[in-house]
Amino acid sequence: MDAEAVRTWCSLALEALGREREAIDAINVYPVADGDTGTNLYLTVESAARAVEAVFAAHETGRTAPPPGDVVHAMAHGALLGARGNSGTILAQLLRGMAERTGEGAGLADALQRAADLAREAVAHPVEGTILTVAAAAARAARTAGTGAGPAEAALAAWKGAGAALDATPDQLAVLGRAGVVDAGGRGLLTVLGALVETLTGRAPSPAGGPPARRPQAPPADAGGACGPDGGPAFEVLYLLEAGDAAVARLRTRLDALGDSLVVVGGDGLWNVHVHVDDAGAAVEAGIEAGRPHRIRITHLATAAPPAREQAQRAVVAVVPGDGLPALCAEAGATTVPSRPGEPPASGELVEAVRRAHAREVVLLPNDPALHHTAAAAAEQARTEGVRVALIPTRSPVQGLAALAVHEPGRSFDEDVVAMTAAAGATRHAELAVAESRSWTSAGVCQAGDVLGLIDGDVAVIGADLADTARAVLDRMLSSGGELVTLVLGDRAPDGLPGLLEAHVREGYLAVDTVVHEGGGDAPLLIGVE
């Protein structure tokens, strides 16, 4: 497989999982019937595809494609960083195993075998009738294709072998047999392998293996989870961990004693940890003792289906940074998606937020120019699911707040979108930041530690003091007029700053109001002028 083939595989796998996500979610009964396996696999592959595209983007100026080894390792690393849930974590390890062998020039059959072996080693207590069984069957089938078989023949044999193994999973795992479904993780893997076949042959294999998907009428008795009759663990804990091999070996032992569904994947100092436990704090503390955990996610496991609720006519989905703004936006009726430094939300997370809003019409506010393409992809996906989505290309959280302020669900969708777009567009936005190094800017040369005032994305003011720089930025923004100043304070904003700026506006600009919000986040101050 060359670099372009790996890229195509990631793209086709993401498209296929997007189409089948709901069907896979619907048959998710093991290890916990929480209906998110398809979604988790989609988000995992989306992270892998994003990493692959980053490698290609870095080679755009050259005339040759990036080395295949770089691309396949980027795919595996991206999956590791974005792995979600039990099946997503195992899929990341499968891709890592394939990357190891293909990077060494091995054939597809050898790569699939290494993937299956590595994934099984990562699971504390492997269970047959799961994605592990399907992966092992795919590897065996690829080998039976013969040493003379090319990648296309090996991939097709692997897909057929995986399909046969998937069909047999209800006979291997009682919980699947009682529910009348195949393993959800295994079906997801079959989808990924089908995309590989399409990549190498130019034709999508059909039909997919496994009996028709259907949602079980009730959670099976041994499905596990906090609401299950067997009193299974209450929480799913996931985190990335920077640690050495010896520390991870000790961590496995400790987490295995704390809960179940333990999967630890990765290597070379970076690991993705997944476990179901009752004591989420103890699982995180174990990670702290082993190394440096980050991107910690704790989810309450509830096997019972959520009560049906009437679909709303309209909702707003907004991406917001910090700790204070999500609550503020939620009070205004928005479904929020967190954005943290270095961890922008993926399109799959935005699509999930649209689904969570449970509305026929959705207004999407990305609040960051770097997220406009991601938001557009999410909107397109949501539209295929029957949701009417309007994307307002807000560039800052203060523009999102301005749009939310005029949101009116009672008027027509088009009128509401026009009003919100106009309010966002009429809001100039600024941000204060601290320079990390000496560099050239549109306002001149700055030194490390200087305070930068960015207006509408460009550096307009360079100062030594946060308050003085903020006043200079306000003067520039208000020189062309304004009626309302919005100040969003970050975690690093000094005490007394809002009072100083409010007084400055009050004394220098008649009839201009000021509103202050505690937003948290990395930027010391965000400013909006309407």
C-alpha cells in the first residue's frame, strides 16, 4: 500500500462508518449496552484520517507524496490520540499493529496478523465473540489467500473471513445470542475492512456480513453497566498517558483490580487507557502515579435507554472555550461543545452535539476560524440525517454570544439565522495574548512576554501591561463607534481588570454599555464591540 492508498482507505472507512454508525450503535450490547460503539469507532477513525491529512499537507509544496511509512504511522498515531470507548481503543491498537508491519515492508496478511496479536495482548481479559475474534479470523483468512496473493486478494479474503466470524459471534457470546445481534465492534471492524477492499479493488464489497441489525428490546441480563442487574461498574474512564513500559505494566495490574473492560494500547511512551470502574478517581490517581495522564474523559455508564423526548423545533450548538462560557451559553439555550488549547473538537463531536440537541433545525456556531471547515463537515453529515443545519461562521466566542443574544426560536428559521448572522457580523472581536518568543507581527516586532492586542485576528497593539494594552485596544475598536462592549475574562486576567476597563469606557464613551463575563480559558481577555 502506497501513501495515497492509506489516505484513501482512511477516507472511505470514515465515510462508511458515518453511514453505518447508527446501525452499529443500535446493536451495541457488550460489554455495556450504552449504544455508542459506532460513534466511538467513527471518532477514532476521524482522528486517524485527520493525522494522515496533516502529513499530506506538510508535503504539499513538494512534488512527491509523503513516504508510505510516515503516512501509516500517522494513521496509527492519530487513532491512538482520538480513540474512544472499548472498541475504538482496540481498533487503534489494530491500526498500530498494521503500521508496524507495513512500515517494515511486510505484506497485508502479516500486517493483519500482527494487528490481531497486538490487540489481543492489549486486552486484560480477552473474550471470544468480539472484535478480537473477528480480527483474528480476518488475519487467518488473509493468510489462506496464499503467499502469491496480492494486497487486493488478501484484503478481500480478510473481509470474507471477518464476515463469517461476525456471523458466528451470537453463538460465542451469550449476551449477543439473546439479543439476536452480532458484535457491534466486530461489525465496525468489518466496515473498516470493507473500505480497505474498496481502496485496493475499486469496488465496495457487498453485501456486508452479519444478520440485520436491530435494537434489543431491553438490556440483556449480563450486559453490565451501572444500571445493569449484575451491578457492573458505574464509570468508563479514558485518558492518554505518558509513561514508561514498567510503569504501565504496574498500572495494568492496579486497574485490573479496580474494574473490568481494561484495554491499554500504545507504546513508545504514549498510551491510551480504557477501563470501567466504580471509583473513577482511583483510576485517574493510578494514572498519575504511573506517569502524566491528560485528555481525561469520565462517562457514567447507563445501560437503560434514555426516556424518549419530543424533538424540539430549533436549537443552537456552540463551540466554547474555558469553564465559564459553557454555562453562560447553556443558560441562553445552546448545546455546548468544549474547546481546549491544543484539543479542538472534531467534526464527529459536533455531529454528536447536533444529535444531542434533538431538534429539527440547528444553528451551528464554531466561534473560531480554524473550525469552519470542521463545522461545515459536521453540518453536511447532520443534513444527511434529516436535520436542517445553518452554519454561521463566527470567528470568536464574543461573536457567538452576540448571535445567541438575538436568537428567537419563535420566528422562522431563515429569519432567525439572518438576525443571528447580522449580530455576529456587527461584532468586532479582539483578544489579548502574551507573546511566547520574539517575532515579527503586523504591528511591529514583539519580544517574549509582551502583551499582544489582536483585533479581528491581526496584531494591532503591542504593550508591556495587560490593562494598558486592553485600554488601547478598546480605544481603537470604539473609534469607529459602538453601543455595547463585552469583556470575557480568562484564567490569567488580573484582579481589578474589569473595573478598570468599565471605568475607561464609561469615562471616554457616552452611551456605551459594558458587560463582563467570567469565561475562563487560555486567553487573558476577549473583547467584543457591537
